[in-house]
Amino acid sequence: MHVTARERVLLMALLDHDSGLTLKELAQAASVSIRTIQRDLPTLERTVTAFQLSLKKGHLLSLEGRTEAKETLRGELSGKKHTDLTSEERVSLLLAILLDAKEPVKLFTLAKQLNVASATVASDLTKAAEWLELFGIGLIRKRGYGVEVKGSETNIRRAMSSILAENLTEEAFYHAVQLEEEKNEVADRLLHFVDLETIRMVQMTVAQMKQAHFEHMSDHSYMALVVHVTLAIERIRQGEQIRMDADQLKVLEQEPSLPIAKKLAEALEQKFSVSIPNEEVGYLVMHLRGATAIEPFELSLKEDQIDLTVRVKKLISGMEEELNLTLSEPSLFQGLLAHFTPALYRVKHNMKIHNPLLWRIRADYGELFAATKRQASKAFSPLILPDEEIGFLTLHFGAVTTRKKQVGPLSALVVCSSGIGSAKMLSSRIKQEFPEIISITNASLFELENYNPMDFDLFISTVKVEKEREALHVSPVLTKDEVAVIRARIERSVREQLPMTTTPSFLNISKGKPTFADIARMAGYTEQLLQSVGEIEVDELEKGLYDMCIWLESKEAVVNASRVYGALRAREQLGGLAIPGTGFALFHTRTDDVKVPVFYVLTLKQNVTVSSMASGEEAVNRVLLMLAPSSLDEHKLSLMSFISILLIGSEDQTRIFQRGTIAEIVSLLEQKCREFLLTYINEGVD
């Protein structure tokens, strides 16, 4: 009987737990991914069948059969040493050997290192060649010459990082690096290819930087960063130089994470006595930018914020249509926005991501996975999202659809100042938007004393009322924003299983309410923004933008018109600025040359073509110009993001920015800024 070391661990774990184990628990026992366990199940079934046992599957996996048969299997496993590797494990080790080699490796040398026959290695090399092609790396195989990989240093690094990511769990990494224990043969051998002592020194250096500069990085991203840095140090020591396009490097030098990357590079140079070139710093920036955080996403005025918002809304809308389900939940939108911020960066820069749950997601959410993949391909065209990313997106939508199935039945008390007529109008809208609310009690303001709001799941009113329980304040027509507020409240009550006693906000609640000085500063900044609003008619887009910058310089809103204009054009080169289907584009930038916030409307005498935020080009006849200083605190950044998202907040809002008069635009901005300030005063924002 041939049993691999991992299969032995799995079978012993099942023998030790008669009641059964989950796939996750088995994966933890062997320090591998759940997907790997799923692949091993058919082999385990064949093995136990030989001992008159069966593998019972379900939520828990367990061994079924007579006690005597189980003891016989235990004796067989305990009495022999099993060190065989699976085909996948052999290929992973084979790839690591070849990618790390400085010269061709003979076939018999590979066979000896893997403890298999040369014919087995020859077969594994075919699989290895197919895998290397995905990274643009060739595999040379010549009789008498040996086996060798050919590819750029960049692609070789990516391939090595991917091998480690596919075979290392956070637990295995922790045991090998922190505890210096060998818990998994393949993981341990792979880690030794990059020198364990170097990894430990890198980990200590990165850990110090993490605490000071990126403490909220997820464990998986942290591990990937440590592995990337270790590979970089190893390759630099070997004289290997990574290459990066000069234009790409110039763009990366504008990233906010550049100072952190430079500090990390300096610390590594001191630790390892090596010189880290700018290209390596550029790749550090990419890793920091592509890392996933463990905290909820916080909105800020980023260069791609509007583009991303448009695409995320298009994805949600497409999923709503395909699933025939309302998904207008703030948590879903913010969760997807948080995921896509690093995800798109990874995709655009060909940074591989490992999703150990992919096989399970496909199995449990097959139809939802397929729908997510279809809609994501439309919303993010021409980018192609890998299945690993689609899997994570599927979990976002799966969580929402599951919650919706769990919500209800709910009751609501609806109050209107003008009596039952308005209340019934509002009740009708509530029934349309929230089918889980099956009981609605209408009351006039004067009848409110006859009811106890605490007896209802929801307390909704068109007027401010002073009761022990605060009401959700809405209008009789129930706008989309108000629907989102109620949906968020329902979601929170289900998630936390708490009574609905406070009014939610679609801005994040801060750790503490703002001080009077904070409020005064925010009000002053908001006033500056509103005072800047204006409109001008221009013949040509480029000349109009430049003339606008010159005029702003004369008003001391900016200090160098040429540099601001250059920043606007540079932003245009990074990606589309036209908002799909609106007929207008948003030109925006943050720079030290901008001294006060600016929001201006440039109306064109004839249509011009501007690159779209989605794909292709759009004909626009109006350009919205939004400028902000670089040095803004998080609250002012939240205001700027709040303003930018208004452009696509609703059909009515979009229409006003699209073809409304300047008076209508000012009126809308004043109304929304007032709402923002009130929320800020009452709750603060993150």
C-alpha cells in the first residue's frame, strides 16, 4: 500500500476523531488548502476501502466501519514511513528547483532530488512546461544538455511567488518561520529554496515596518510581501536584476505608498548590506498597493474612485437583473469597493492571487459564480478577472443573498404629519422595496401616543418626532438614498441581532464625534467648495482646461497653472474620465499646487471624444472640473469623495450634472453638502 505523508496525516486525523472533521479542519491538520483536501478524497476512499472501511461525506467527513478494521488501518499507518509526494507536489518542487537553478539541470539529478524514477520526472516536466507558459517562461529540454527555464527576471519572480502561494498556508508559514518547526514536507522544502534564515530576517524587518505603516494588512498579503522581499534579496545577491518600464516606474513614483516602500528598502539595505535599485522599490510599491486590508474600506478621493464606482454599480445592477433580486445594500457596495481597490491593481499588474476556497465556491455557488463571472466581464471590460478574483466576488454576493433569505417577517410603524393619506403613500413604497416587511401600521402624528415604537421592528416617520426610540426620517416618496438607509438598518439588526434603536448613516461612523473646532474647519472647507462652483463655455477642451487653470491662478486658487494643467492631462493618460452614458466627463486631480477646493463646469460648444471609464470612448459636451489640495485630512477627503459620487448617485442627480443649469447644480450641491455636514456633526465620518 502506497500512502503519501499527507494522506497518512489525514487518515490518522480521521481515526482520532470518530465524530468526523470538516474539510477546513482536515486542511488545518495537514497544513494545506481545502482545495488540496478535496483533490485527495478519491484516493483516501480507495485506501480505506482496502481495509473494509468507507469514507462518509457531508458537512463532516468520517470513517465508517468496524472498530477492528480501523485499528488495522492505524497499525498499518503507524508501522511504516510514507514519504511519497503527489504529482502536484512533485511538480511544485520541480518548478522551484528549475527556477532557482543557474544552469541546466540533468534529468537524473532531478529524479534523485525528488526520489522518483527519471520517467516520472519526464512526465512531470510536461505539466511543468504548461504551467510555466502561463508566466511567459519557456522550458528547454535537450538530451545531454539537461533541463532549463528561460524567461525574464520579472516573470521568474512571479512564478516563484506563485508556487509558494499555492503551497503555503499562513499556518505552515508561521510554524516554519516563527516557531522553526516543520509541519508540512512540501512547504518546508519550498521555504528552504529561498533560505529560511533570510526569510526570518526579512520577516522581522517587515514586521517592524508593518506596525508603524501598514498595521491593517491581512495575513495573506503580509505573507506574500515577506516572500516577495525574500525572493528579491536572494536574486539581488545572485546578481539578477529586475526590469521595469520607465513610464510604469514614473507612474508608481506618484503612489502614496512610495515613501513607505522607500523606508522598507532602506531598512532592508542596512539589514542585508545590499543595494536595492529603483525598480525593486517600484515592485514594493505594487505589493503595498495591491495588498488586502482587514479593516472596512474608507472612501477617499483616489484617482480611480469614480471609474471604480461606475463599474461596481454596473456590476451590482447587472447582478440584480440576472438574479431578479434587489441588492441595494450599502454594505455590499462598500465591500465590493474595498475588494476591487487592491484587486484591480493586482489584475492590471499581473499579480497572481491564490484563492484556496475556489473549488468550494464553485461547488456550493455554481450558478452564482457563473452569473458573477458574466456580469464582472461586462462591468470591467476589457479587463479579464481571473477565477480566483471571481470566487471572492461570489462570496460578497452570496452573503447578501443569504441575508435576504433570512430577513423577515418584519413589522413597521409609519408616521406622517399630514395623516393617513401620506402614510399610505409611504407604506406603498415600503411594500415595493421591502417585501420582508409584512405588517405596516399607519398613524398620524397626533395618534402616535397610542403606539409604542419599541413594539415594531422599524419606526419610520416623515417628520422629526421626540420619542425614546429615534425614527428613521424619510420623505413620503421614499428616495433611493432613503431605501438604502432602511436596508442598512434591517441588515444591521439581522447581523447584530439588536433592536433597531438608532438611525444609520451611509457615511461610516467615526470612533468619536468631532469637536467644535473640527466642525468649524469642515464647514469652512465646505463653504470654500461651494463658493468655487461656476460655469464657463469653451470652444476646445484642452484650451478650455488650460485657460481655466490660468484663471484659477489669477484668483489664487492654484499657484502654478501649468503644473495643475499637466497633472490633469497626466491623470487622463492613466485611465478614462468620461462617465458612461452621461455625456459628461470628470477631470480631477489632487496636487500641492491647488490651495482651495474647486468644482467648475465647462460646457463645450460641440461634442468631443473622451476615453470612457468603462471601455472605449464617449462623446461628451460637458466637463466637470474638480481640484483639491494634496494635504487633506480624512474628513475633507470624505467630503470630496461624497461630492464625486453624487454624479452617479441617482438618475435625477446625474441628469442635473448632465444638462442642468448652474443654478440647479449649485442648489443640489448645497442640499447634499448640508446633509453631509449634519451627518458629520451628529456622527462624524471616517
